[in-house]
Amino acid sequence: MRECGSAFAPSNIALCKYWGKRDAALNLPVNSSLSISLGDLGTRTEIRPSDADAVYLNGEPVALDDAFAVRTLAFLDLFRSEFGNASFVVRTENNIPTAAGLASSASGFAALVLALADLGGWGLGGRMLSMLARLGSGSASRSLFEGFVQWYMGTCPDGSDSFAEPVSKPWPEFRIGILELSSARKPVGSRDGMNRTVETSELYKNWPAQATADLETIRGALFARDFQTLGKTAERNALSMHATMMAAWPPLIYLQPETIEQIHKVQRVRADGLEVYLTIDAGPNIKLLFLEDNEQAVASAFPGLQTINPFG
Ligand code: DP6
């Protein structure tokens, strides 16, 4: 065992969303999903065995009863026996806002698994690491890899076929714009939100079939480099997910007034001929999808946009 393990994992944004679990303990999803990783935006984690557990987030100590520390330490419990039942000091640095709907739990658990693998010299392959990250957070299974990534839902009850893998070759012109509309912590996290949706939303009944069809369309569009089909399908997939949430009880409305305003704006600029699409996770922020040719036009239509080149 080394003295310290460290690793970086990128954040990822789903173009076909994971929403709903068939097994909550193992984070086994109801549907397969497909994402794009965000290059150098994500989480860097360092882990050291120690006499007592300690958790730092962006340089600040985190109380051990804080939700972030509780989730991190519960995940580490799965691995302590590999390290002589050690306690750990974990230092996490995010260069994306925590819990603002920009998937920091995805890069967080992926970086933690990679840091543990580094500490223990595990030498495991990507599939196995992806399955381990999935135990921390479903979307973390996809953050092990760069570029476009598919998480196969699998069918085995033990989750041994539910892992992510890269799909398709790089698309160097692909751009993502982050419109950060609010960095407030969301009132209901993805985990509780998806469980509530599965349990109470009538509209959720159609979700597995739609997500399966959307994923096939997006995969096809990726291979064909058909940006319009990809964008349309990703936008409709995200808004359909939000429709299932709104039909839950109590209703889950992650969209804020600013979000709705910007959704309308995307439709307006698109009607004027600008090829830009959007996706939204379980939060108020919007991610825009566009190609390099339109980078300037999209940036001037959406002031304050943070543009990411995932293959840069
Ligand atoms: C809307 O992966 O955060 O971002 O597995 O319970 O940790 P848990 O959920 P999480 O859910 C992500 C939901 C989403 C869609 C997606 O990333 O696919």
C-alpha cells in the first residue's frame, strides 16, 4: 500500500438521463444512459490512511455529520477491510459547484474510487472501477472515462453487468455551455428525487421505453455525426425527465423562473436559425449543446456562458 492515493475524474453530463433505480442499494438503473465527460472540469481527490477519519472539501474541513462527509465515509466503509480497517483523510477539490446540478457526486465518487485504486495498487480495469464507482453514485459509473460514455443498465440482480464504457470516437467540434443560474443547494437531491418519481409519478411509466429509444437515437446520431438529431433527442429526453418529476407527489420542480426564461430563449434563438439545444439535470442550471462553428454566436446570445470543449 502506498502512503497516499490521488486521482482526477471528470464531471459528466447525461444526454440520455439516468432516472430511476431497480435496486437502490446497488444503484442499478431502470434504463441505460449516455453522457459526455467534461474534460478537465471535475474532482481531484487525495486519500491517506490515518488514525481518524477526516474529510476536506475545497480545502475546508467538513463536519463528519454533514451529508457530504456521511456519504463519503459510508462509501469508504465498503473498502476499509482492504486497507487493514484503516480510517482515512480524504481531500476533495471540485472545480465545479458542489450540488448545483453539475454532477459533482459523479466526478466525486469516480475520483474517490480511482484514488483508492491508486492507494491500494489495485490494477483493476475500467469496467470493474466503473461498477465500484456506481456503488457511490449511479452517474459516477460514467465519470471514469473521457468523451461519450454509455452506462449499460444490465440485467443481473448482482449488478455485475451494470457498468459504463466509452462509446464513439471523439467529436472535437462538440461544445457544452454551462449557464449557471443558481448555485444554491437543491432542496431534494437526485437520489430522493428519483425514488419519489418512481414511486408516485404516473408519467414515469412511460420513461423506461422512452429512455431506451432515445439512447438508441443518440448513439446513432453520434456515429453519424448528426448534431441536429442528437441535440433534439437530448433536449426532449431532459424535458421528459422533468415532466416525470413534476407529475410526482409532492411535485418535484427543479426548474426556477430563470430556468424557464432561458428554455424559452433557447427556443427563440433556435427559431432564428442558431443550432443550439439544451439539457437540464436535477437542478435549475442549463447546459447548452452546440458545435464549434456556433461558439461565438451562442456566447453572445447567452452572456455569462461558460463554454467547455470536452475534447480540448
Ligand atoms: C439527473 O447519479 O446523482 O443527473 O445514483 O442516487 O447517486 P444516485 O443519483 P445520481 O443521479 C443523476 C441524475 C441525473 C441524470 C444523469 O446524470 O444521468
